[in-house]
Amino acid sequence: SSRRPRPPGASLPPGTPGAPVSRAMGNNTSYGRANAGATASSGKSLHTKCICLGCGVAEHMCTPIFAYDVRCCCCEANISIDPTQCQEAHQLCAARTGCKTGPVVVDVTNPLVDKHELVVVAEKTLIPC
């Protein structure tokens, strides 16, 4: 047959990882990289939409229990609380935060978990563990 293969992610709802994302002016979707699919009403059961406000019911009640994302022009942010990521005691210590401004990147990690880099100066480890 002469059917062309579907591009990867073409059948996925907008905002789902792997779904195509268009960022051109006049695009047909407002879903972006920050939206991991948990907060998109499209593709959920009982999906309802009126102009710009949509709602639906997710299959998984507590994964994540809370999720938030925002995208406006070139600004994106997201946060989620997912209790499935803390099932064992050692997972409580897996924590980090980071930020980037221009070429400078700063992060804060847990030294109990990230023991391989305790003191590093100019890419050279001074205190190995």
C-alpha cells in the first residue's frame, strides 16, 4: 500500500511527551515544553471546553496529586507533587534545585547523595569521596 508512516508522536494529544510542539507565530496550540500532559484537559475523560477554558478527569488520581504549569511567550514554569516518587526512604534524600541566567548555571544538591563531587574547582575534583 502507499500509506506514509505517521511521524513520531503524531497521534499523541498536545502536551504529551513526544507529541509535536509548534512554537511558530499563529500556531494551532498553546501547549509547550513545560506542559507534561498532567495539566492538559485534552485527551482526558469527560473532556469539555468552552472557548479557552477546558476541563477533564484524569485516570490516575494521585500521580501527580498536584501539578501546575504556565507558558506565556518565552516564559515557562512547572511544578508537581507526585507521591509515587517517594516510596522508599532513600528517595527522600534525592533533592536538587538549580537556575540559569545567561551563561551562568548554579545548582544546589544533597551532599549525602551526590558524594562524587564534594569540592570541585575549575572542573578538577579537590576532595574525592
